[in-house]
Amino acid sequence: MTISQRKKCLVEFRLAEQPFRAGEVAIVGAGPGDPGLLTLRALMLIQQADAIVYDRLVSPQIMELVNPRAERIHVGKASGCHYVAQEDTNELLVQLAVKQRRVVRLKGGDPYIFGRGGEEAEFLVDNDIDFLVVPGITSAAGCASYCGIPLTHRDYAQSVTFVTGHRKADHALDLNWKVLAAPNQTRVFYMGLHNAPTIVRELTANGLSGDCPVALVERGTTPQQHMTVTTLKNLEETIRMEGFQPPTLIIVGEVVQLAEKLAQPAQAGWNSALIGPASATAAQRPA
């Protein structure tokens, strides 16, 4: 393909994108943190937006790409500490749209995978607000890849399950543990640090070996990435000894044993000791 042909394709791609209309809300996935994982469509929308309503998991590097003239409204949530209630966030999106703003609701990961995007979309429909959804790379896929962990593999895992490790209003973590403990699968727990004792107890009680490999990935794909491989029976101790904090994924399955072999320093080398017990304490890790 010649240079002129490539330029023509680029122009056609831009023209094919629908314009971001005033009064419309775009629910956009920002991916797990690395700005290189942002989709082209997401980039186009955040650069056109009049207002950005964003979560704490959206990385500073991605926020640097936002339209500098856009109003920025932080509604981030931490475990047990909600800066803005979900109901208030829903109302805010409607209010901004009614004012004929071009609104981006920017979320870490993918909006429809443990991102409450479905709840917000329902509220917009109920209030006759036009919206669109732009998927993002969910944390499980992005973080696992950067740590050398294939979520599926013909020799180890024929399926992968994304599991919430935290229930609404601190309800008990009541999951189908028998199914989750079945062999030949990978389980990825989002927001599971607080309920790690339950995860260990229920999986082992339903037949999963305590020696099953487990990876902990904190702030994956970012310069603050901290990853350690342990076992199910040692999970709680590892969390405590290494000071893991949210956001941390818990990946449980035989595929985790491939992490050392498949780790790519150029991609995942934020931490010089990604595999095995980290020598740095939580206080020593990059802020």
C-alpha cells in the first residue's frame, strides 16, 4: 500500500465515525490503565467531550489525552468509600446531557464488565437521553496479558470466568462455588481482596487443590504494577505480607504457572521482580 493510499484509508476511517452530538452521553471504557490500550473511538470521544465524568481507576496518563477545555468531574469510588453515590452519578449524567453538553462517562476497564455501565445506561434510557457505549479492554484481559498469563490455554484451561469478589451493600459472597472449583478453567476475581478468606475457603471446600497457582496483580498495565505468583493456600498470607491494595485482580488457575515463561519485560517490566515473592514492601513500591 502506498503512502497516499494509507492516507486515504485514514481519512475514510475518520469520516466513518459518527459525530459526537450535543446532549448525548458516551459511556466509554478506558481500559486497565496503559494509555496505549485505549481504543481509537474512545480517544476521539474524550477529545471532543465538553464534560468528562470519570472514575478513580482512569489513569492520569489517559486523563492527559482529554479535551483540555472539558469540564472534569471525579466520581470515583473506593471499596467502602464512595465519593459520589451511584444514584447521584446517574442524575449528573442526565443533568449534563439536558444542558446540551457532549458527555463522556469514562470508566476503567470495560463499562459492562463490573463497571456499572448497565445501570447507568438503563437510567439514561428511562430519562430519554441518547447514549452510546464504547467497550474497553477489561482488566482481566489486559493485566493477565501484561503478566504473561494466557487466560485460556488448550493444555490448562478451556474456559475463563470473570467473577465479582465484592457484592452490593457488602452482601455475603454467595457464588456457585462448586462450578468455580471445577478443573480446567481460569477464574478471575475482581475486587476480591477483602473476601480472599472466603474465596480460599469455598474453593478448597469444593475440591480445588490448595496448591493451585494464583496470581495477584495490583494496578496492572501501569508503572505501579505489582504482581506476585502464590498458591491458593498461601493467598491470604501473601496479600498480608506484600501489602496488596485495591485495585488488585486475583487470578486462579493452572495457566498462572506460565507467567514466568511468558512474561515480556518490554511489556510488563514496570516491576523488575514480577514473578515470585517481591522483595519490595508496599511502602517501597512506586507511588
